[in-house]
Amino acid sequence: MGSYIPSTPAQREEMLRAVGVSSADELFAEVPASVRCKGLNLPDGKSELEVSREMRKIAAKNTVFPSVFRGAGAYNHYIPSIVKSIAAKEEFLTSYTPYQAEISQGLLQSIFEYQTMICELTGMDASNASVYDGASAAAEAAAMCRDRKRTRALVSAAAHPDVIRTMRTYAFAAGTEVELIPVKDGRTDLSALSSMLGPDVASVYLAQPNFYGCLEEAEGFAGAAHAAGAKLILGVNPIAAAILKTPADAGADIAVGEGQPLGMPLSFGGPYLGFMACKAAMMRKLPGRIVGETTDVDGRRAFVLTLQAREQHIRREKASSNICSNQANCALTASAYLAAMGPQGLQEAARQCHAKAHYLAGKLGGIEGFGLRFPSPFFHEFVTFCPVDPEKLTAALEAKGILGGLPLEGDQAGCILWCCTEMNSREEIDALVDAVQEVCGK
């Protein structure tokens, strides 16, 4: 069904009366004035050639670093060329929501295959058709666990700050209380969790690895959460999942994460996708869409949309989620990437990430003042001290064509979060270390 857009003053007035307001300002009263658009100052139209020149001029301002040592939620991985070729096919790229199963079998199957791969990667029983990003996936998972009696969500303070902020935003609207579990030596404090659990706690969210790159003792958190009647939500890096214990084996009830590492380029921030998978007992609480396999009247294999929580369309006041779409093309991209890499390829990428990060940590550790901040084991990200101003160091590295680690803030001010992937060669790592030594005068 299309959207109604009033085009004449009379139609706009009629719409305003219908919703019970007298003016557009009253309609948007809840939107802060500071973010409202006062009007558009659009230039005169240009020809195609002029627009092309202008866009190229704007694009030339972008800096694309040939050497990247920063992660913090978005990662530079190798993407096989076939991935973009498949995802860019017109029949996939232009497809809309597959409401009519009889003419959408190809798109439905692509989503079904995505769900299957996510379940294999996480060890879970069911996956949805993806959500907007990893942060919204974590927030939606917390909403899945909430009920009338359990209205508190405990979230690791070592989770990504953007994930924490998104979960707080969702929780505020739902009347859920979010409390942060303290961090000790770079990892979530399990002993502190024990004292925070109670009969009103619905869920515990833990990132594996966490924002500082440290690996958490997920099994311990699962045991503590379950003993208190709460669910464990594990936020996982999908590349690390290839060599770590699966969320299911670690005791998680729900596995969520950012799917960008699965074939999506950094692209200046998106679009990405959030994956969600859960155990069978929570399947009917999964938000968004789920594609199921069935047979048609002739007994042939077929795919349909099934188990949809669609209250947001017909009974909004009872809706448990505002997810009413999916990142179908991003999910298809992830499927193509996983199929192209295969289990062995994904494991090899993970092993290279791990090995190269530890090589870099060892080389940086040989420079005075750059020791590891935390003693915990890590996958492909780690935090070091920095004997000089981190912002000045990273700026000097950028001048050399190197995107260095992320300068941290708050309790970790003066430290840097570094990252390595399979894309970083030994020569690149050695060049980074030489550049750091030069900047620091070592």
C-alpha cells in the first residue's frame, strides 16, 4: 500500500484536522527546534555532465587509507569479487519485500539460506531475516526477553558504546531499566553481576569479544544469568565466531551482532545489517521476518514468510518491536560472502586476524610506553598505553597514509584501541611500527 502525501494547502489542512492538530508546528512539536529544517536553499538545476563533475569533486575530498589498523565495530576484510557481483544482480538489487510468495521464490530462498548460515555460525535454532544493524539487534534482543515481571536489563559496560546507547534508547521507550555491569581489567566483572541479579532481571548482554578486544568468560555469565531466571544475549563478531566456541555452546539464549564483516565494505558507515538468532524456545519472540521452507500443492520445495510478529501493523500499542523491514540485500551479501569463503575460508580469515593482531601487539610492546593495557586474551583488537598524545600520534600516522588505532576516552583516556585483519600484511605492520617509533622519537 502506498503512502498518502498531501500536495495542496487544502489537503494539508484536512490532514492536520484529521490528526487533531491545527498547524504543522504543532504536529512536530515533539521534535526539538534545533534539528528542524527551516527551509531548503536549493541551487539551480544542472546538466548530467555538470552534476558528474560536481560529484567527482566532492568524492575527491574523501581519504581512502591504503593501510588500516582501526576496527571498533567496523572492520576492513577481504571481499571476494563474486560477492558484489551476486548482490548487484538486478533481480536482487531492485526487489521489494517478498509479500507474494508465488512470485518471490528467489528472494525468499536467498533469505532462507542467510538464516541457515547464521544458525550454523551461531549454533542457534532460528534466525530472522536480519535487522538494521548490530546495535538495533542487541536492543531488539533485550526487548524479546522483557515481560511484565522482569523489566531490568543488565548490560556489560565493556560493550560497544554505540550499542549501549542504542539499548538505552529502546529501553527508555519500553519502560525497561538498563544497568551497566562494571568492568575489571578490561573484562566484565562476573562477581559484580552476581550481586546485581534478581527476580526482576530479564536479560544480561555480553559482547564477545568486547569493545576492548578482550575475550569474555561467556559460560560463567550464562550460568549466573540462568540461575537467576534471566536470559543471556551474546553479541558476537561473526569472523571470530568461526574459531571461538559458538554462542549456543557458550550457553547463550540469543546471539546478535553486526554483520558488516561478512562481505560489506566500510563504505563510510553503511549500509550494514544486524543478525539475530535464538534457541527454539524463543523463536516466536524473534522480531521482523522469518522465511520458512514448505512444499507447494504439487509437493515441490517452496519458501514463505512465516512466524512474523506483525503487531506493529495492526495493533501498534501491543507491538514488542518496531522492526517492519529487513536488510535483504545486505543479508544476501552476507550469504554470498559466507558461501564464497566456506567454513575453511572463514576459519582461515579468523586465524589470520588473530595471528596478525598478536604479531602487532608484540611489535608495539617492544616500544617503550606501548605495553598492553589489559592482561586478558584477545582476538584481533587490543588496547595499548600511549606515551604521547594519542590524537597527535594518529594524526601523524594519517599523514603517512596509515589509519591508526582509535584513541579512547573516559577511563581509558591516553590509550589506543588497535585492530588487525587478514588485510594487514607483515610489511604493513612493520611499517606502522616504524612510523610509531619515528613519531615518538624512539
